[in-house]
Amino acid sequence: MPSPQALFDIQPQLSTPIYRQVVEQVQRLVAGGQLGPGDELPSVRAVAERHAINPMTVSKAYSLLEAEGLLERRRGMGMVVAARAQPASADEDRLALLAPALETAARQAAQLGIAADAALAAFARVLHKTPKEE
Amino acid sequence: MSPALEARQLCLDLDERYWSAARPRLLDCVDFAIPEGAVVGLVGRNGAGKSTLMRCLLGLTTPSAGESRLLGEPSLALPDAVRERLGYAAQTPDLFPRLTGLEHLDEMAAVYPGVNLRDAAALAARLDLSLGQRASSLSLGDQQKLAVVLALAHDPDLLLLDEPVASLDPISRRDFMRALFALRHKPTPRTVLVSSHLLSDLERVVSHVMFLREGRLQLFIEWDEAVEHLRCLPCPQPPAALQAGQVHWSPAGGGRLLVDARAWPQAGTAAVLGMEDLLEVLNT
């Protein structure tokens, strides 16, 4: 199981509410196959303690993911990835999860007056610099 | 379920000697209901009435009109059974200068049931606070830490903290934010009302935010909802009257209208507002 530190990257200053950041990260990790069916998620308390955030915020995220069918509550274990949660097989599904971040970047590029070629080149450089998560 | 904390048309008039037409009241018809388990950030400029509101809620100041209730009981007639479930740390810590931290805790344990000395000591250690020193020899930051440890020592159901972290360094503040949820042994979540100017700290932990300006409650909203839906639209002229979904008009920056983007979809692409941005718009 990945450690809670590795699992979530929470930045309260970001324009996305904290609960959304957790929801989207779990969605991406499951879609990308880093989290598979039966994998245990860090406890609400552990995530809240690690990031000094409100435990209810983490609970809210987990409950939304449970309602979505991505997580299930298992007695004595807390939250695990649901048996029927599958990595998004088609590249299209995974790309759909990336779309919001790309739209934000595109909007900012336009505001900064950066040409499409230059923005794409910059994105390529960032991609090659980011280590692939284990 | 009754709210953990509620105010109904709470007003506090200024003493005649200080009365001014610009600010006739310290608190002006403040009305809210805070649900159990909410962690509410009380935000406003200096003099907005944050400390006064807390003192009224606790029954330490008698309002001129209106009423408030804590855990379902009127602030001005709190039964002991409710007092025991409250924790409060004032802006200027109320400490006995000659007593050490440990002696403060002993005094408290003699009065309040449910004081867990081991938990309190663990919390003090986490906040890097020595309990062996007399209060008079502690730095202001350490006095604040002691006040917070005392406010939490009996696992209160309702916690009111007035500027608890102003003198703490950033690392201690992070530990303090964790402490808000610590020492909880009861199944129900603790309700917290905390005032602070350190809004980035509040952004981490609050479920709700309450903006106070010149004694008036401007906005009480779930924080996630504020981040997701509140936006500013350029608006040079003040609207004749605010319509549904319009929160506040500010003349600053060429005129801005704070709106809920669910009612005003054209605001959907505007920048997200942090707590500081919101405070600025609401106070100009």
C-alpha cells in the first residue's frame, strides 16, 4: 500500500477545494492502475493528521468516492478500492480525467499570450521531468 | 438536531460615551445557526466584533437585544452540564501567573470532570510546550499554547478560540490545527468556532467561514461551496438592490460584484477567490 504521503498531494492554496483534490487523485490513481481492487486507503485520521486538515473533509471525499462505486467500506479495514473498480482501459477515459487540468493550463497560456507551440513544448518538458509514480 | 451554536438577532449597543453615527452598534442583529461538528472560521478586520461576538455567545457580555444558545441552552443561563462541555481560549490568555502549566491542569481537573492529564500532557508535548514553568515566565506564544491545551483538556464538545495562533510560529500553527481535532474520545465530532487573521491556516481546517464587518454578519457559508461558486464580476456601478445570488458590491478595483456563479453563469470563468480575496472584497 502506498504511504499516505505518497498517495495524496494536498495543497490548500490551490483553487480546488481540498475534498475535490482527494477525490480527483483517487480517481486518477485507480484509472492509472496504481491502486487496484482491494487496496486499502490510508485512514481518514492518518490523512487529516499528515496534512493538518479537517478529518471531515477527508471523510467527505471518501464518501463521495464510495457513492461513485470506486471505494467500499470494509469492516475493520476502513476504505478499500472496490472490486469492480477497474483501471480505465481506454486511453480516452484516462484522458478525460486529465482534461480539467489541461483546460486550466490552456486558459492560463492564453492569458499569458503564450503561443500554442511554445505551450506544447513546455508541457512536453514537464512530462519528461516528472518521474513515473510506482 | 438543534444547532451547536446559534444567535438570533444578537445586538450589542455601544456605551453612550462612545456612540458614533458611523458605528452605532458593536453587534448588529447577528443571526446564524452552526451545525454540530462544523469548524467555523470567524473572519473580519480588527474591530469587526469577533471577540465581542465570542464573549456574547459565552454569556460573558450581555447583549442589548436578541439571544444566543450554546448546545441548546441560553448563553446567559448555561447549566453546569453544558459549561463542562465548553472550551474557550481568550485572545489574551487568562492564566494564573504564579501557577505552572501542570498546576493549571490540576486546578482544572478539580473542577471539570473528564480532564485527562495524560492526553493534555501529550498535546503539550506535541505543541512543544513545557508544563513545568510558571505562566508568568512563558513567552506570549507559549501562554497561548497553554491556553489552548487548557481549553482542550476536558475534550469539549464546543470549542471557542479567539485568535489562538497569533503569536505562534508556522510549524506550531500547523500542530495547533491538528490539535483542534485531537483528544477526541466521544463519538460525535467537536464543534469549533475559531477567529484568526491567518487565513491560510483557516483554509486548511474550516468547514464553514463567517465574515463579520462592523458588527454585521456579512456571509456565513460552507468553505468548499465558497471556493467552488463565489466569483467576482466587473461591475462599475452599484446595483440598485442585490438580487438573488449577488452577495456584495465593492467599489474597489473599478467596481466588483461578488456573486454565486450558480445563479450567474457568466462568472463561471472568473478566477477562484481565496479567503483573503473574499475578505478584501467584502471589506471594500
